[in-house]
Amino acid sequence: MQAYSFGRAAKLVYESLLSEVPSDPAGIAPFVVNGSFGIEIYLKTLNLIGRAAYNGGHDVLAQYDRLPEQMKSRLEEIRARYFSEKGLPEQGSMHDMLRRIGNAFEVWRYQHEKGEAPMVDVIDVFSCLDILHRACLAGGNG
């Protein structure tokens, strides 16, 4: 439920502050932080389902890399079906999307101290949230 809640918060921020032109830059950090944290929690949930040892880090690619190979394959099947159903342009594999998101949760929370943070693709965030949500609802089997 937590992963869904953070993903939902990201969607609400996007809809209220970022979906229109011009967008309100005040929505960027809350969108990235909530969306990437939701992705992280979904991946940690799938790791628990797959019986992987707990890893408390915030890098979503590292969390993905810990998944059993069978679960990664299943996520790729869900991803392909998702992009086909939505009629969206391919964003690459789950690995590609999660690599681009990386440790955005951590970096964007402290952007005020570091002065910069990497760009995060909106389609990557929403796609990963939806794909991982589907996988979690199906107990990792999608």
C-alpha cells in the first residue's frame, strides 16, 4: 500500500503542477521524490516475494538487480504488454528505465544542498510505477 500511495502522490503532483504548459517547477522535486520512492518500495516488495535478502539502499537499479532472474523476465513480459496496451513509444527494458531513475529519490531530496540533480523522465517514472504495481498485485507473477 505504501508504494501505491507514493506513486499516487507523484501522479497528483504531476496532474496539479506539471501537466500543463507552462508547468510549475515547484512540482518537479515532489514528483521525482514520491515517484522514485514508490518504485523503490515496489522493488523491495518484489525482492521479499522473491526471497532476496533485504537491502536498504535507495538505488532502484540495485534493487532490481537483486531480483531473481525469473522475476526479471516476468517484469519484461509485463513491460512489453504495458507499452503495447498504452500505445506508448518503447522506453527500453526495465533495466534501462531503472538505470535512468537510479538513486533519484536520494539525490532529489538533497538537491538544495548539492545544487543539481539528474533529469528524470516522466514516462520512465509512470511506466515503472504501473508495471511494478501490476507485478506486486500478482505476487510477482504479473
